Amino acid sequence: MTEQIRDQILKVRDSGLTNMFNTGAVQWIASQMGLTELVDYLDGDNTREYAHFILTGEG
């Protein structure tokens, strides 16, 4: 996971608009915010790494 992806995840989290485990909503919000790298990241096979980051802050 890149620093850019981490920053974009945190931007969505800080918006408070969704449960961060609802990846579909996270993807939609990221799209609305212009965070295309995060949208693409969640489209890939990265759910395990994403969940680990959400749970631990490590990634």
C-alpha cells in the first residue's frame, strides 16, 4: 500500500460518511472526492491489506 493510498483512505474516513468496512460506499465516496487511486486500489485484489490497515493503522 502506497502512502498516497493511505492518505486517501484517511480522507474518506475523516469525512465520516460511511462505515469504512463498506468498501462499496468507500469506493463511491472516493470517486466523488476525486480519489481515483483509492477507487482503483479497491477494485483490485487488495481487500485483505485494506482491512488490515483499517483495523490496525498499519499497512
